[in-house]
Amino acid sequence: MLELFIKGGWVMYTILTASVLALTIILERLIFFARIRNDDVSLIRTIEDKLTSNQLNSALDVCKKHRGLVRNVVFACLQEWTRGCERMEDIINFEGNRAVEQLDKHLRGLSVIAQSTPLLGLLGTVIGMIKAFMRIEEVGGAVDVSTLAGGIWEALLTTAFGLIVAIPALFAYHFFETKVDRYACLIRDTGERLVALRRMTKT
């Protein structure tokens, strides 16, 4: 395996570096989403029940015992409860954008790796093919089929390695993007529900 890697040339080292970065991002995002994972739907229902009963302080206490990005948005919104709907909408937009930024962190880098590693592999293959045909030209075209085939499969190694890195990176990127979209929708819907509930209350 090491011999095959070395045959791929400098492009293989570039793709290897990209693979390490991709793995680091994937592990970091997995840990991040595991930490913020919570029963946010239950929290929102509890908060709505408290607010419907005009128990703002109790709702704040419930938030303090919870954790996660959705909780942060809800808590910030409740702190502006007495200032009215307009102020609540402002804080929801602000905290919601901050939450989405945290959710989306490093994912653009993962997307770049997923898209660029196949191109790097193709570049390595093209370079390898050029070298193979240059060798053929040097010997005046007197080359047997096995020698030509050997040069071609060595050149194709980088393309294979690039795809090996790109495919899981692409799957991981879309997996995390789905989670980001889900959280973003939950935050937006929660904010709208709290503002609507505030309009219905007198205090």
C-alpha cells in the first residue's frame, strides 16, 4: 500500500492532507452535534405551557436547566418577553443567526475538500500520463504493452485516491447540512410560536 502511495507522487500527499482535514472536521462536527442533541420539542412545549399560564419566571428556570442552541434562542427571547414582540423578533433573528453560524461551522471547508480531491486526483492522473508518454517518446515508441499498462495504472492511482477521500466527505457534508437545516427550521418555528404567543398574552 505504501509503495502504491509513493508511486502516486506529490499529488497523493496533497490528497492525504485533505483527507486528514476532512476527518478532523467530521469528528469535530459529530462531537458538536452530539453535545447539543436534546429533546428540544419537549422544552418548547413546556415553555409554551408556562407562558400560557403567565409563569415567565418559571419558564426562564426551565431554560436554565436545559442546554443547546435552541435553548439559547428561547432563553434570549424570554428575557425580552416584557419588551414586546418587536424586540423579541430582533433578538430571535440575532440569536438565530448566531446559532446557524455555529451549526454551519467548518462545513464549507468539508464541501471544498469533497469537490477538490477528485480534481486533484485527475490532475495527478494527467501528470502521470504525460510522464508515461514522455518515456515512450524517449525510447522512440519502442515500448511493449506491459510497460505502457504499468505507466497508465500508476497514473490512475491518484484519481482513485481522490475519489476515496471525496465520496465519504461528500456524504458527511450532506448529512451535516441536513442537520443544520433541521435545527434552523426548528429555531425559526420556535421563534414564530413564541412571538405569536406573546401577542396573545396581556402581560
